[in-house]
Amino acid sequence: MSEVLLTVSSEELTPETAPGTVYDRFAQEGVLAYERCTSCDSAIFPPRVLCPVCGGGVLAWEASAGRGRIYSQSTITRRDGSSYTVALIDLDEGFRMMSTVTAAAGAATAIGDEVVVTFDTEDEQALAVFVAAASDTKENTLREARTPAEVYAVFYGAINDGDLEGAVSVYTPETIFVRDGARLDVAELRTRLAAMIDTDPRVRPVDIRVIEFDDHAFTEVDVEVERNGADGARVRTIGTDAHVMRRLEDGSWRVLRGTVVRKGEIVA
Ligand SMILES: [Zn+2]
């Protein structure tokens, strides 16, 4: 856990200790600060007066190391044709924030990519923005999901990278996926994923729903897939899959069972 920079009680709030003011002050110093509840230990972002999890009013400010992974992203094109990417980023300390991300020159960022914070000080306020972490920290790293939702980041990030083994790594040896009444084991899933990767897919989880209980989770994901169709033209579909996941003894989450809830329908 990070060093505590400052502890603020909601009962002794002053203009100087208002959440937004404290955040901005640390940002000016090049520190990405977040709050942690002293009652339930939840990491809190954006800054608040009360813990959104337990309602606790004593929050400790800590400094994030500024490293995280892209949970979801969306590229926005301006009228002049230039574009920028807005992403939800899961920081290593356990909070999620929205920001812009910039890839290495000539590349695009993908879900699951590691990013690191930097501060844009062009305006008066220092703005936290993220850049892709050096690629050597990404290559050949066995990516492990630390939450059920992160399983999707690992899985779809690997597919977008053309990394078949990375995608298969979210399964256990016993994993079964039911599709069209057939029970597909890991060997069959590997074959199908390899065929999918051959279509140069761009996969994006649009919405993830998780019900977690102890070491298991029920999850659903609405997923948008853009890939080469049979005639070579790009095809975009949206469908929904459901999974049962389990947390292994090493703390990582894997898929145990999966099925199709809604087959991918072609969208414009
Ligand atoms: Zn709390």
C-alpha cells in the first residue's frame, strides 16, 4: 500500500481539504493522488468526501504509482479529422479513472494495454493523461486477471494483439464453452480462436456485468467485434456472452464455463 499523504475527515472539511482542491494541488506537483477509505480500505476515485462503498467519512490520500491498464476505450474523431482516445484505466492501486491515452508513434492502444500517467501542464491546471507503457514491459508478460472484469481485458486485449496463447490463458484445463448445443473444450476453443484471430479482429467489450461471490463470479459481456468477413469486407457485430469464473489459489481469475446469450448480430 502507498504512503499516506494526508488524512481528511468529512467532519473537519475546509476549502483547503475539499477533495477537488487536494487532488489538483497534488497534480500540480506531478502526483496522481487518490483516496482510500480508512474504514473499509476501498480505493476511491474520483475524489469524494464520503466513501461510496461504506459511507465512511475519514479518507486517506495516497500517491498512485501512476501505472495501470486500459479497461475500455473509445476513439473520438474531431471535425478536422484528427482524433484522440478516451479510456477507462484501472490503476494498480485498485481505482478506475477516465482519461485520454496516447499510443506509441504509429500504433493504437488496445484494451489491456499497460499505460503510465503523465501530467499535461499546458493549461493552468495539471491534467493527468496516460501514455502507453514501454512495449518491452508488455511483450511476453503473462497477463493475469486480478478481477473478473479484467479477464475480459486480458482475453480481448490478447485477441486484438493476435496473441492466441494470451487469449487461451484465461481458461482452466477444465473449461467448457457451450455454443449451439455443443460442448467445446479448450482444444476446440483454441482452434476457433486461432481462426478468429486470422480475421484480424478488433474486439471491444461494450458493457460488462459481474456478480461476484467469494471465489466465483457470474459475468455477462456485450461485445462488439469488427473483423474481415468471408468476402474480405469488414463486418461489425454485437453479441452477448455469459461466463462463470473462478479465482484460483494464486489470486488470478479464470473462465470455468461460458455460453452465448445473444449471437453476434451485424450492425452498420
Ligand atoms: Zn469505506
